[in-house]
Amino acid sequence: MLWATWLVLLLCWGPSDGQERADQRVGAAGAGVHRASPPVEPLDFGFVPAAVYATHAYYEPGAIGLLFHTVHSFLYAVQPHNFPSDLIVNFIQQNKGGIKIEELRKPENVVFVLQWLYYEAGFLICTTIGVLFVVLTPIIGTCLCVCRCCENCGGEMHQRQRKNADCQRGVYTAALIATSIFIILGVLISYAANHNVSAQVKSTRRLINTNLRDLKTLANNTPSQIDYLTAQYTTAKNKVLSDLDNIGPLLGGRVHNQLEKDVIPSLDTALRMAGAMRETKEALENVNSSLEVLQDGTVKLQNSLSGERASLSNTLSDPACTNGAVSPTCNGIRSTLAQLGVSGDFSKLPDVNHALENVNVVLKTDLSNIIQKGYSSFNDTPKLVKEQTRNIVAGTLSLKGMLDKIGIEIATYAKMFPVETSLANFTVFLNEGQKNIEAYYPQLDQMDFYRWIGCVVILCLVVLVLAFNVLGLLCGTCGYDKQATPTTRGCLSNTGGNLLMAGVGFSFLFAWVLMALVTTLFVVGGNVEKLVCEPLANRQIFKIIDTPFLVHPAKKNFLPGMLFQNPNIDLTLGSMYRECYENNGLYHALQLETLFNINTFLNRTVYNREVSKVLEGVQVDLRDVSLLEQAGRDNLLNFANSGLGRIDYEAYVAELNKGVTLVDLLSFSADLEAQADSLPRGALENALKGHASSIRQIHREQVLPLEQAMKFVKARSSLSQSIKQLQRTSADLPVKVNNILSAIDAAEYLITHNASHVVRKETKGYTDSLVGYFKQYTNWVKNSLTAEVAQCKPISNIVDTLEIVACSFIIDSVNTFWFGLGGCCILLIPSIIFSIKLAKYYRRMDTEDVFEECPYYDTLSRFPRASAPPCYPDW
């Protein structure tokens, strides 16, 4: 129960996981007319002191991993079924009271046995083969020995000679060599697995030491992390006190921001109207100056054209024009004299002096300065709030004492549980446990040495058979003489055959013992791999352990029942492992919020109503704020009544759209000259041509300079622009002014009569921002407890280390050992056969087949006996 006590006391003071996260808005208030209320400023609580863990629970087997994967593939071929989690759970639930012999006959238990036999079918078949090998091998060896002693089963020391004897010997030799090579490969595989276990002993020590060191790190760092969490309450407290000390600028700024969306636009409109007044004055002055320039130029042109028109009229009064042939031409010219005149008559345009005088009078009052005073008066809202909340600032002294008391309560509550004592005891427990474990290291090394020696001895049995086979092959091959008969073979060749038969004898002696060992290791190691290691690797084993009501029908989950005596908590070993694997805090992994709901404590302490009570008495009077003085109002009204609307702008536009003259003087002079050419030669013709020349001269000397004169063109352009500007300004000018005044009146009414509502609203928002600092603190504590405080990675590392040591280091090596040794045992069967067959060709025989020539016969007589009968001459 030390683990349970330590884990519970470690994080019992943290907030619950169900507490809602505070909404932290980040960003500055946007500048402009519609600025939002200032967001809650995010607090910087720094970083919780992090624990650095040294264990890396990961194992990469290297080259031997290929052998491990081969064995896994073989086991999958033997046992391809999925892990029977449902079968195991059902069996456990049906036999919670224990298994009795008489209960095995129950239908559900019979079904379970059948299902289990089906699941273990591959292992049962392989085990049966192994048992048969163990039983039959000594029996067959004994029978073969007896049979050969009776000169049967190849025991007769006689070899029949055949034509393909050399081919058979070569085939048997190659087969025995190949078999021996594969046996050597099996021995090497088993030896590699045996050596891997010894090599991983140091890795096991390293993993044990790093896991214990990580647990100590977890125990030693947790108190400092908890102290850091409690100390950061000061950050939130200081921020609240700072905001209370600056309540004027802060609360006043909030009120100002709330009101400015209605106040600032009205003042901005009035300020733009003040600018329009100055622009109107400049436009009126431009109209006056431009009009003088245009009037002077057109008067001079009008005089010249009038004189030329009178002179031409006198010429047409000549008696020669009364002639019947000339009279129509003279009458036509006379009818066009009216076209010689100025088109635009700017002298008839009304002046704008009266309106200009009124605007000058209006501008004597500096409306912009008056409006700036309105801006200043409104911008002094924070100052007014500060002056009227001095009593609130004075009242924060008691609030400061209360907040200090809250900090003391939090620190006291954190120290209420003997976390440091429990962690110190846990550290002592770890140190003692490490010493006890290290005390077993010499014994572990000794046991591993004995194990290593035992496995080597077992492999040496196979190596002994291999040695006889190799020596037999060497001696037999080197001593074999093709010219020698079976009864005259040399000593070296005979020794090779005897060594091969010795290998056969030792094979029968050791094969069944080795197969018995292989079968035992196969049954144990294979089932452990399929029923423990594989489910542990894919975490399916947690599904069995975490099955509700598996241990007891009244206890839903065994882990919370063991730790907290409350099995109804939704805490499972799998969920705890996942949380610790992600290096989350123990508080979140153990779901301690279901046991210790600290929300009540925090609501009673941190979320204190005294903060709201301090601000409930805030009263702010903004009636002294004046946006526009009476002089400014009168100035706007005078501008609206300045007479801009009574100016005849249409007359100006009509005159500006006209040309300089009524007709194009060049065209007029050309027509006049053409008509003069149609007259008879004489004085009249010459006079008319002279007038045409004079009109061209007027166009050249007056019209062209007037049109091209920069002063004249600029005057027309300036006059046109000024008229358009005055038209825009004067359009509904009284309505615009009334709208401005109405907007300012509405803004002043809002400030005077509705400011209390705005103040209450913003005071609530200001209070919420103060409370928001504490919410940030509690949320930060919750998040830190979830992810940063007492990170339980060492707990998941223990499970992973157990899997690595038990499965990757031991079980995989054991399975690889029996896999290689089992292959050697199976290959001993063909080795026995080939050795027996090959020994006939190397051993010295007692008898042999003989072939002799008989003189009484034309052919050779072959006798199928070891020696031929004597041949007599009288046959």
C-alpha cells in the first residue's frame, strides 16, 4: 500500500479535471471608432521545473533479430489464431470460486476445453511429434543395434560390389556433408541465442538502474514542482493588486472605449465641418479672383469685335451693294454680323461677396479649437474615474490582506498532506530495494554462468556427433583406395567407417534426450510468447486485466479498488499505462479528481466575493464632460445661414460651358473672303477682304492669346472647381449642421444620463478581468498537473522494461535456442541413415564378392557368395 499512499498524497490538492477552462483572449484593442473592450491580459507563470528521465525503454536486437523474426514466423505458422481474450475472460468469470475436478464435466467447461484444444492444436501436434521422437528413438536405436549384432540390417561384414558403387558413395558423402552443415548451422543458432542471454545481462542491469533512478527523480522533483505551483499564486495576486491600484486608468479606459463609439464619430463630423468652413472661404475667394480675370479679358475682346462689326456694317452700306447682282451677297454678309461677339458674358454673373463676408465672420470663431476641447474633455474620462474612485483604491488595503490570506491558505492546504515525508520514505524504499537487487547481481551472474555452461554442454553433445561425422568423412575420404578390395581396405579408411558408426551410436544415445529438452522448451517458450509476450506487446493483455467485474462480482475495476478502495472509479490499468506512456502527470493518470474535488476549496478561497464587493460601490459622474460649447454650436448655425445656398451656381456653370466667341473667327473670315471673291472686282471686294484680314488678326492677336493664356485657363479651371465645391458644401447644409448638432446632443445625453449604466457594465467587465487572472492561475495549475507535474513516464517504462527483459531478452532467446537445437535433432535422423550407408564403403569387410576364370567355360562364372568354389581340371 505504500505505492497507493504515495500516489494519492502526491497530488491530492490539485483542481479537478472537470473544471472548465477559462477563456483567455489575446490581442490588443483595435484602434478606431469601434474598438472592443480590452481583453484579459494573459499572465506568464513560467515553466514548471521539468524532470529528465534517463530510461529509454526500447530494444533493437540487431543481427540476431532476423533469427527472432524467423522463430516468430514459425510460431505463427504453428499457432495462427488471435489471442483468445474473450475465452480467457469467460473461463475466469465462470470459475471464480476455483476449478474442481467434478466441475470440468460442466457443458461450459467442456466447451472451453474444446476451444482451448482448438487454439492449442498446432502446439499439440508439434508436441506429439516430439514425444513420439523421444519414445521411438531409443527403441529404434536398440532394435537396430540388436539387429546388426545378428549380422542383419547391414551388420554383416560383407559388401557386394556393384558398378555404381562409386556414384552411391559420392551421393552419400555429399548428403552427409550437407546434413552436417545444416546441423552446424543449428548449433550456431542455438549458441547465438545462448550467448545473447548472457550479453543482455548488462543491459538488464542498466535498465533496472535507470528505472530506479527515474523513480527517484520523480519522487525528488515532485515537491519542488508543487511548491512552484503554489508560489505562482503570487503572480495572479500581484496582477490583481496592480490593476486595483490603477483602477482609474483601467476602468476609465474601459468606460472611455465603450462610449467613444458614439462620441468620437459626432466630434469627427463636427471637425470635418470646421475644415469645410475653411475650404469654403478659399473657394469663395477663388471665385472672386477668377471672375475678375475672366471679365477683364472678355471686355477687351468684346470691344474689338464690336468695332470690327461696325466697320463691316459701314462697308456693306456702300452704294455698290445696291446693285442687283451684288445685293444678295451683301445681304448674306449683313445677316451674319451678329455672330461677331463674345460667347461668355462673365460680367452678368452675380458676385459672392456677401457670402464671403458671412463666412469670414464665421471663421473668426476657431471651431476646431472648440472641438478639440470636446475631445480633451472626453479623453479626460479616465482621470475623472480615477479621481472619483480614490475611496476604492483606499479600500484595496483590506483586499490585499485578504489575498495574502488566500495565498497562505493554499500553501497550508498543500502542506496539509505529508507529501514530502511520503516521498522521502518512498526514496528510502527505492534505495533499499536497489541495494537488495544489486546484492543478487553476483548470484545472478553465477546462475547465468551455470546456465551458459549447461547450454554449451548440450550443444557439445551435438558437436560430438558432428565431430565423429567430420572425422569419419575425413579419414574415410583420405584413406579410401579404389584399387583395394573391401577386405583389403587400409587402416585409415577403416577408422573413418568406425568413426561414422560411432557417430550413429552417439546420435541414438543423445537424440531423444535433446528432443525431450526441445519439446519442453517449445511448449513453455512458445506458449509464453503467444499468451504473454504478444498480448503484452500489442496491449491486448490489458483488455483482460481491465475487464469489469473480473476479479470480484461486486468490484468493477480492480486497480482503483486496490489503490483507493473504490472500485467504481473509471480507472483501468490500460488507461493509466497510456497516460504514463504519453508522460502525463500522475494526477491525470490516476484520475484523482474523482477523489479530491478541489473546486470547492478554490471557489471558497481564490474566487472570493470580496473582490466584487470592493467594486460594487463604484459611482462615476460624467456630467462635467462637455463635447461642444455654445459658441461652437452658434458657429455651426451661422455657417449654415451664411448664404451659400442662395448663390446662382447654375449661371456660373452655364457661362463656364460656353466658348470664347459666338463663332469661329477663322471660319467666319474664310467665308467672308470667299463671298468677296464672288463679287465683281472693285473697291467693295477689296474692302471685304480687308475686313476678313482684320478678323483673322483679332483671332490671332486676341482670341488665341486669350485661349492660350495660362492665367485665363487657370482662372476658368479654378472657377469651375470652386463652384463645384461650393455646390457640394451648400447642398443641404442646414440639414447637415442640424444632424451634427443632434449627434453631439445625443452623445452628451448618453454621457450625462446613461453613463451609470455603462459604468456598471464596464465595472462588471473589469471585475471579470480581475477574476480572470485567478481563473488563468487555476487553469494553469490544472494543465500543469495534467501534463507537467509528477510525469509518470517511469511507470510505463517499468512495464516496457519488463516486456523487454522477459520477452525480448529471455523468451526470444529461449525460443531461438530450442529452434536451432530442434533442427539439429531432426537432422540427426538423415545423419544416422547416411552414416550407416557410407560406413560400408570405408570399413574393412570380412568377405567380399570374387570373380574367377574357368578353362572349361568360355565365359566368366559369377558366384554370389563371398568366395568362389575351387575349379577342377576334370570338370
